[in-house]
Amino acid sequence: MQVYRGLPILTNQPAGPTRLVGIWTLDHDASVGEYQRLAHAAIDEILAAGQTPVLVGGTGLYFRAALAELELPPAPPAATRDRCEGLYDRLGPERAHEALASRDPAAAAAVHPNDRRRVVRALELAELGASLAPARSRLWTAETRHPTLIFGLDVPRNVLAERIERRTREMFERGVEEEVRRARAQRLSATARHVMGLHEVADLPREEAVEALARRTRRYAAYQRKWLRRLPGVVSLAADRPPGAVADEILEVARSRQRLPARRAG
């Protein structure tokens, strides 16, 4: 969600210059396919300049899309999405999932009925003649477009929970409530409406919103840890220490594997 501009506090956007952050307005319907094309172009441009691209953060799917050639179907027409969302809401989770199973059994087997977003997406793809569970997926392979090192920053659960709590409270201190009010006053795309915390901040009293957002972020962090463990070849580093120490270890590993030039004197 950091691709959107207008919610820098809520999406925890970096302060320094970073490519593909804040590139789309909140009424833009984002897609992994569009992001993949932009990410590949940015990475290739940096490499052509003799520099090392560093890809940081992001969901597992967007992370893999930036690194590999994923076969991604185009975003569906708005009418198709509206029809599939209406089907899910009209039938309810179980019956909508049964409808998906009759059209695409493999996709239904990979999606829980209560996961509205993915069930709707699978129904959309079925209408387009594609599948959420393609015959050959590159999502969990080690394939990358360029030689790549992947580092996973591992933080103990209790430290991670404390960091999430602190960051959530800092968001409110920095003015996230006003930021969300401004965002909700304009048209939001279907994807932008799913920014984590958007509804909690807007609809709940402050303390309840803090608790709800921190709880939801902890659940999401646990999901991301599962993604991280499934990435082939990931180098796990202890990250509950000063950032400089972590960065030094990353550089040491990268240089020992000849993926980065040696540090220049001065």
C-alpha cells in the first residue's frame, strides 16, 4: 500500500528517496501486474547505471513480482469485479466458495471461504478463463530475473510486538487521524479501500483504534513470517540490534558472494 500517496503515516512510508513509493493517487486501481512492470524497469535502470538495487519490505506477492517473471493475468473489468463481489455478498462465504469450486476446483482448494478478497479474485479469474492456482507457479521457486540475495530480518516475537505497539501509537501522535479524514473525503479505489487501519482509524475512538490496529498488524506480521520462511535461499539475520550492525552483516555476506563491489576507500 506504500505505492499510494496521501497516506504516508498510515502506510509507514520511508522518509528518504525511494522508488515506487507514493506513485499512485488513491483512486487508482492497483494491480500486481502493473507494479511488476514498473519494478522490473526500475531494477533494470539501476543495474544499467552500475549500481545495486535494494528491494525492501512489501507483501510476499509484490516482493516476488519485483524479482521474478510471474505470470499475472490482467486486472478484470470493473463490471466483472462488481459482479463477483455482489455474488459473494449475496450468497455468503460458504455458497460463494461452492460456486468457485464448481468453476475452478484447484483455486477453491487453495482459498478459505472467509477470505472474501481471494474468493472474489478467484471468481474473477475463472470468468476470464484463468486461475488463481495456475498449473505452474513461480511464486515459491528460486527463479529471479537477476542474481539476487534475499535477507530475512528476524525479530523475536516479543520485541516485534513491542515495536508494533510503539509504532502504532506514534502514528496517532504524528496525525494519522487527520490524514485518514482527508483520504476518506475523496474517491478511493477498490484496492486503496483495503489499506490496513483505514477503517479502524476512521470509525473507532482513538484508544480502541490503537488496540485494533496493533492487533491486526501483529496478525499480519505472523503471516509475513510464514511467507519469509517459504522463500527459497533466504539468509536469516538477527535484527534485534542496531540497524548499522545489521547493514554491515548484509554487506559482508553480499560481498563474500560477489554480488556487491568492494567498499571504496574514502
